[in-house]
Amino acid sequence: MTATTTTASAPETARRGLGDALRTWWEGLSRPAQWGVGVPFLLLLALLPVFPPPLLNTPSYNFGLVMAQVAMYALLAIGLNVVVGQAGLLDLGYVGFYAVGAYTVGLLTSPNSPWNQTDGGWLDSKWAWLACLPIAVVVTAVSGLVLGSPTLRLRGDYLAIVTLGFGEIVRLLAENLTEVTNGSLGLSGVAYPHIGASESRPDGVFSGGNSGNSDSANILERASYGTYWFWFGMVLVIIVLVLVGNLERSRVGRAWVAIREDEDAAEIMGVPTFKFKLWAFMIGAAVGGMSGAIYAGQVQFINPTGFNIINSMLFLCAVVIGGQGNKLGVIFGAFVVAYLPARLQSVNLVSNESTGYLLLVLDVALFVVLFVGWKLRGDRLVGWPRRGVITGMVVTGVLALLLLGSVLLFRKGGAQTLGDLKYLYFGIALVVMMILRPQGLFPVRQKLLTYGRQVYQAVRRPAVSEPIGAGR
């Protein structure tokens, strides 16, 4: 006698988080629908510096300038993501390309430079910065070509050491070539866009003298020069995202993914790995030079101390926190790196000495509880509970040291602000992320790069399964 079995009519639903649900909804939209959703969001984002929300506002800094720095860091993160996230090349000296772009603008437009072209040269001071922006992009791309040609045959730690040396070489050249770069004194009076000049703003809307009129109902009059730099940076970010996104979906992007996953296998399959790695290096360098040109025009002063290795680590931190390979993820990481220290600059860890001692006692007690629990039941913990206990011990241990330092500093005139400890809590964040989510907050998902949207929309509608056997 033959037994007839009946299969389940519906497959089990996989568990998905909010991020996966949003990603599925977004990828299911057509390209016009995505623009229809994205454009209103971008407009709301552009209005943030004009009408800063109380919770997001930065009391110690001009919020427009902070958002302008966010846009600049976003450009840097996108460029570094091409190198690190998409091609899988560890670049620790990305600040060198940032410096090349800034010094290209500074050397051509600063009165302190012997190569100044705005005083009787071929550049007019009104449009000098706009003309120098593409020049800085080209010069930085060429520097990426010069650096990448002999070094991209290296891999892993060796490539990281070489790029780290490149960043330091650029900084030391800027500091020691005093006849050209003015050394540690820097270059002042760097050109900026002279656009929107009026009686109230004789030097234009991008000038540092434009503080905005918060009492005006006109958005353009309310906007300060930091807000205008933020808007300009947003436009460049969108343009670069479109270009990099098209590259990602092309043959170049598929080659980058193959190199990132397994360079030897990609080379065996016929991918010219050196050529595509050089492409990634040049594109990342060009975007970094663009951001450096924006920095030089906004600050109107550059010196070697602004291009140290610490800044290069912060750029890499933005990519790692956001999610390597995810363009929108690294933008969020850039927002965290640029915005969080400015927001926490006016926040003290404790309000007074007695509160500090109370919080210190509670923190030490929590650390002891976690430590004892780990010793007694640590071998039984698996998965997220185990990671949570380890992370809790790391956070409470570091927090105890911070609270102790804040309490001691109160006796000398006040507690330290959280903004001064940005390198510490970014380091803690990286340690915690390596424990809990090493792929970043918004990890990249493997998907079809060619005709991916058409295939996704074709299979999006779930198939209706029919019962078989006796249930048919």
C-alpha cells in the first residue's frame, strides 16, 4: 500500500527586521517611484539647517556649519567606500588625497602662495574656486594613478602600510616645503565662490560674513554661509552617488565585487584585477580631492595639521560603522562621525561632583554583576546574550574610568565634555561593533548587479503553491 503525503502549502516565513523590510520595499519600487520618495526626503533634509530641530541642534557650534561638515565627510566616505568597501583595498592614507585637493586650491588662489593665479594671473577671484574644483579633482586622480601604479600589486597589510606612508608623506611635504606651502603657517585667504552678492551680503552667500537672518521668513535669507555650503555639498553627494551607483551596476562594479571576494579567483576567471583596482583607486582619490577643495574654500585656510593620520582613521571609521560597500550606509557613518562630537561638545558626563560619585558607584556595581555572571554562567551563554554581556563589561569598564576622571576634574574647575572624548567613544564603538555587528550598521547585501531591478520585480509576486498527492 502506497502512502500519500501532503506537503505544506506555504513556506515558512523567514524572520526579518525593520531594515530588511525597508530594503525590500525600496528595491521593489520603480526608478521614478524611488525619485518620488527620495526628492521630498532630500528637501526636508535641506531644510534642517534653516529650521534646526531642538534635539538635533548643536548649542556649541553653528548647526549649518556642522551640516556642511557632514556633507564633506559624506563625500569622503563615498570615495573611500569605493576603495575599501567595493574593491576591498585597505587604504589607511586617504587623508593624503584630501590634502592634495585642498592644497591644489590653496596654491592656486592663496595670496601666501608663490603660485597664486588670482593676482594678475589667469584666474579671477570671483570664479577662481569654481575653476579650481575640477582642477583639484583631476590632480588628485593623477596622484591616485601615480601612487596606485607601483603599489596596487601589493595586498592586505602591505598595501595598508604603503598608503599610510603616502598620507604622512603628503603632510610632511606640506610642512617642510615652506617656500611653496608656507609650512606650518599655512595658506590663508583661499578663494571661495562669489555667488549671490547683494547689499547685505557684498561677498556673496558663501562668504564667512553671511551669518543669515533668523528673523526673516525667506529661506534664502535665513540661510547662513554654512547652510549654503551644505546645500552645495548635498548636490555633489547626489551627483557622486549617481555616478558611483551606475559604475557599481556596470562591468566595473562586478569586477570590483569579484576582486573584493577573491582576487585570485577573479584573476583566474579573466578579470584584469590590476586595471580595475587602479580604477577604484583613481575614482576614490578624485572624490577625496573634491572634498578637500570644499574644505579649503569653506575654511579659507589650510595648514598641515588638518591632514594628520587621525583624520584618516576617522574617515575609515565612518565607512566601517556605516557598512562597507553600502553607499547610503557610509553616509550615515559620516553623519555619526561628523555630527556626534559637535552635538556632545556642550554635554558634560556629570552635572556635579556628588552625582558623579553616585553614578560611579552604580556603574561599578553593574560591572561587578556582569563580571560575576560571566564567571558563573559564561560557558552557558551563546549568541547574542554572550555578546551582550561582553559588550556590557567593556562599556561599563570604560564608563567607570570616564566617571572617575570627570569627578576628579570637578575639583579643578569642571568636568570634561563628551565632545573632547570623540576618539575614545569611536574606539569603543568599533570594539562593540566588532563583537555584535562586524559588517556595520547597514551591511551590504549580495544582489544582482545587472538587470537586478527587473529580475526582482519579476519574482517579487509570491507563487501560489498547490497541494499535491491526496490533498490535490
